[in-house]
Amino acid sequence: MNKTILAAIAFLLLMAGATYLAVGGAGGMGGEGDWVNKLAISGAVALFVITTVVVVKFVKQMQNDTASGKLADENWDGIGEYKNEAPFGYSVIYFGLVVWAIWYMLAGYPLGSYSQIGEYNKEVTSHDKKFEAKYAEKVKDPEYLKEMGESAFNSNCAACHGLQADGMDGKASDLHERISAESVKYVINNGGNYMKTSFPGGMPPMLLQDPAQIDAVSNYVANGFKADDAAGKAAFAAGTCNTCHGENGEGMPMVAPKLNAMDADMVASVLKDGKKGAIGAMPAFNNLTDIQIKAIGAYVSSLSQK
Ligand code: HEC
Ligand code: HEC
């Protein structure tokens, strides 16, 4: 007998024995006379026998078979191709699947039809509308707006910026100061085009290249545009920073952000677009409503105003 068949029989006996020990026989779980176990065992034996016979048949066929049929004219380095027709069953299944796929897309589960995600999004949108309507009047009171901003900040932003908005040891920006000298340096060297919503033009890199001037302007901006800082003021003008950011960093709508304090415009843009800089990357927040963005803007800008 050939080795494959011997191995198959050994495997069969092993599995049948293991099954018998596990579920049948005197020592098994079911105990003597439990016909359900006998049925299960005979089912298992039948499965093993059928599987073994089929596997052995095909393994032998693979060992001994020689292909037959008409060869195609081309061959690839001696490897030929038979011109056998596709088996009828395959063709039926193939074309059946094509028909089924078309049915599935157009009628069975059409694109844009009901989905749980769609239902969730609809509910969120309708809730947001209600929210906007409910608070539209109340947020006209600046104090109320700021408080709403603080609570939205605590649930959305505190994880990175800290409950005190102090940036948690440099993991994110300290929102009590407009910007650190290191971050200013980073923007001068790399430029920036993250706050696209509010300042679509972006800021070109390398407007200043002399390290002394870069240092001077970075300290000038980070320290809040001190009037007696002549070197800083001169460098700010030399870099043409004032043409976009204004003489004292007060910013210009649609052109460049305010640099002497946070303002709602800049915060809104950071929330909508996300931001990358010297500290790291901040993700965009697409889940916030307009009122929430305004509220967070009011709260964050109140932090950096001294
Ligand atoms: C062409 C207009 C333009 C000029 C000139 C310009 N900026 Fe900007 N600046 C921008 C814009 C736009 C942004 C917003 C960048 C963004 O979208 O990421 C910006 C952002 C900044 C920021 C804030 C970055 C942050 O992380 O919040 C600082 C600081 C800054 N600029 C400093 C300077 C200095 C210093 C100069 C002069 C060397 C200068 N800018 C020149 C347009 C300008
Ligand atoms: C996953 C962490 C993370 C979360 C959450 C996060 N931020 Fe940030 N945020 C950062 C990082 C990091 C920076 C610094 C980017 C850089 O290097 O300029 C930053 C920068 C900022 C800036 C810009 C400061 C500047 O000087 O340019 C503002 C404003 C800001 N975040 C506000 C918020 C608000 C408001 C929320 C909540 C809605 C929030 N962030 C949530 C990580 C985060």
C-alpha cells in the first residue's frame, strides 16, 4: 500500500480514537447507552472516512495524472497551455455571480440605502440643529458663551492641553500665552499653511535667514511685542512680517493670524483644519457645531488676554 494511504488511515484511527475518548464509551462524558453520543461518533467517523477517501483520491490523481487536450500554439519557455473549455459548472457559477452582483448593488443593498452609520449621522445632525436653536439666544451673553466654551474645552481638549490649558509640560500648546519663541522660530523656518479656513494664503518660509534676526524676532513676538525691543521691532519689519500680521501683531482678516493674543478666528481655524508645528500635530475637530467653535474660541482667547 502506498505511504499516503497508510498515513491517512493512521490519522483517521487517531482522530476516531480521540473522539471516542472525548465524547463516547464507558469512560466518556455521556456514559454507557447514550445514543446521542453514538450518533455523534458515527457522524464523525463518516466525515473522517469521506474526507480521507476524497483527499487520497485527489492526491493520487495529482501524482499520476497526465493532462490531455489540445495545446495552444504559443508556449512560454517550454510551458504550454491547454485549450480546454471552462467546465460548464464554473461558467454557470461565474455568470450567476455577475447577475447576483448587479442585483445586489441595484436592488439587494443599493448604494446610499439605509445603514447604521447613516442613521447615526442623521441623528447627530438633527441633534446639532436642535442644539444650535436652543442656545442661539443664550450665547449672545459673552459670559455664557465663555462658560460653554470652558465645558466644551474640558471634554474635547483637556486630554492634550490639560485641565488648566497649560499644555501639560509641552505636550500641546500652553494656551495662556499666544506662542513660544521656539514655535515662532519653527514657523519662520518652515512657513505654515494649516489654518486654511481663516488664512487661505498661508505663510511663506525663510522670510528671515540671519539667525540673529530670527532670534530677535522670535523673542519679540513671544514676549508680546514690547515697545522698547528695538532689535525685535526692526527684525519684524525686515522680515516683512508687519505687512501681513500688522504693526503690533494684531493680525489681518483672511491674511494672517493675530500674534499678540489668541483670537476666536485663529482658534476656529485650528479646530477646523488641525495644525502642525514645533510641538507636534493637532487633529481637526469636525464634530463641533458652529456655536461650540465660537464658544471655545471665546474661552481660549480669554486665557491669553492679560
Ligand atoms: C504673506 C503673509 C505673511 C507674512 C509676510 C508673514 N506671515 Fe506669519 N503667518 C501668515 C499666515 C497666513 C499664518 C498662518 C499659518 C498657518 O496657516 O499655519 C502665519 C502664522 C504665523 C505665526 C503663528 C503660528 C502659530 O503656530 O500660531 C507666527 C508666530 C508668525 N506667522 C510669525 C511671522 C513672522 C515672525 C513673520 C516675519 C518673519 C511672518 N510671520 C511673516 C502670514 C504671513
Ligand atoms: C491630540 C491632542 C490634542 C487635542 C485633543 C487638542 N489639541 Fe490643540 N494642539 C495640540 C498640539 C500638539 C498643538 C501644537 C501644534 C503646534 O506645534 O503648533 C496644538 C495647538 C493648538 C492651538 C494653536 C496654538 C498656537 O499657538 O498655534 C490651539 C488654539 C489649540 N491647540 C486649541 C485646541 C482646542 C480648543 C482643542 C479642543 C477642541 C484642542 N486644541 C485639542 C494637541 C491637541
